[in-house]
Amino acid sequence: MNARTHEDTRPMVGVGRPLATEVATTSSGTRTPNPPPPAPAAARTESASKVYGSGQNSVRALDDVTVSFGAGRFTAIMGPSGSGKSTLMHCVAGLDSLSSGRVFVGEVELNRLSDRQLTVLRRTQLGFVFQAFNLIPTLNAEENITLPMTLAGKKPDRAWVDSVISTVGLADRLSHRPSELSGGQQQRVAVARALASRPRVIFADEPTGNLDSRSGSEILTFMRRAVDELGQTIVMVTHDPTAASYSDDVLFLTDGRIVDHLAQPTPQRVLDKMKSLGA
């Protein structure tokens, strides 16, 4: 797989959002540009903890984690097996609940939502890509892509859906059912489905785990383009340093805590960091 280069000069504060060129005047009268403001949080946690079981058999999967995922950015979450990375993603995505602390999508606190409200939020504001493609075998590619909107009773934004289909390179495969597509093509359908409803955040859990290196590279490239060209926010759990190198930032977890952070990652820098954590 060929990761993106890190010498590009694209904005790092959400794609499609030009950097503000605010200017400050120093005491000597020299005018210097201020740094751009940080990207607003698409999702965040405050003192998030998750404990499974009780007493001596309890396991603390998350331990007082406070983290923010910037809008329009691609964040990878890594760590040794059992570090809590998937638990963190599942709790932020509303697929699991915290034992204590708070989690927000935008300004909505998930802890305060009923089960029905949480279901609606996941359907309308979040997208999901998993290791298993989870496509409906009796539907063709286009029907699988628009399925979440069909279930929600919403009419797809045709221009947006066409843009997504073009981004993931599926225009000539829309009438094909999953059994007629390769693994890489099926995962592209899954990525397009996650993008089609214009979610606030896409959560991807080992999205290339079932793919060969070439297909995996294609999927990661499409996800990178979704951030760069469509302004999407992506949070991805992965164990693969090369996959992580497609992101803007990598968070490292150990024993349920965030222990390090790496900006503009490369495969070697990620691998070195993982080795230092004993992974």
C-alpha cells in the first residue's frame, strides 16, 4: 500500500474550509498572521470510563479518557490488543454505553438520549464501516448504498450520492449484487453507503482487515479522498501502521488510556511508536 505523502500543503483544519488569515499587531508594530483556530469537534469524550463485569472479575476497558475528534479530519486509533481502542470507538459511536463520563456527537450528549433517540442519531448523523462488509445480498450496489436513507424514509440527495459514487469509483458497478463484486468492491460499496447520508462522523473498525494489500490501499485512498474532497470526518481503529499513515493524526491507547499522539504519521513512525508501547 502506498500511503499519502506528507509534504502536501492542504489545509489541516477541515477540508474545503480555507484557513482564516487573521493578523495580529505586535507591540513593535509588526503584523504577523495568527495561527488558524482548531477544527471544531465532530465528537468528543469527557472523563470516559468503561468497566465490564464487577468485583475481582471486572475489566476497565476505558480509564478516564478525554479526547476530541476534529471535524473534517481523519483520526486513527491504535494500541496493543486489549488496549481499549475498539471500546473507545464503540462508545463514541453510541454502539456501547459508558460506565461513567460523557460522550458527545456535535453538541448532543449521547448519555441523555433514549434508546430510540440514539437509534435515530446513529441512522442520521453517523456512518459505519466494519471489517465485515454487511451488505444485503439481494440488493444491488446502488440499493445497498442508499439503504440507510430508504430505511429512514428520506429521499437521497442525488447530486451528493453521485459525487460519492464517483469518489469511490463505482459508477460502472451499481447494478451488480454483492456476490458479483470483489471484496475490495464490496468494501467500496460499504464506504459509499457510510458517506451517502452525509453523516457527521464515519467510524471505521479495521476496514481493510479482510482485504488484500491492493484492495486495502484502494479503500484507504477512497477514505482519504472523502476527507480531502468531501470534508468528511473519519475515526478509524486499526492495527496496521500503513493504514494509520493515511490519517491526519494517530492516537495510541494502552490499558484504556491515551498515552501518546502522532501527527502527520508515516508507517515507520507509527511502527516505532507501537514497538515502544510493547505492541
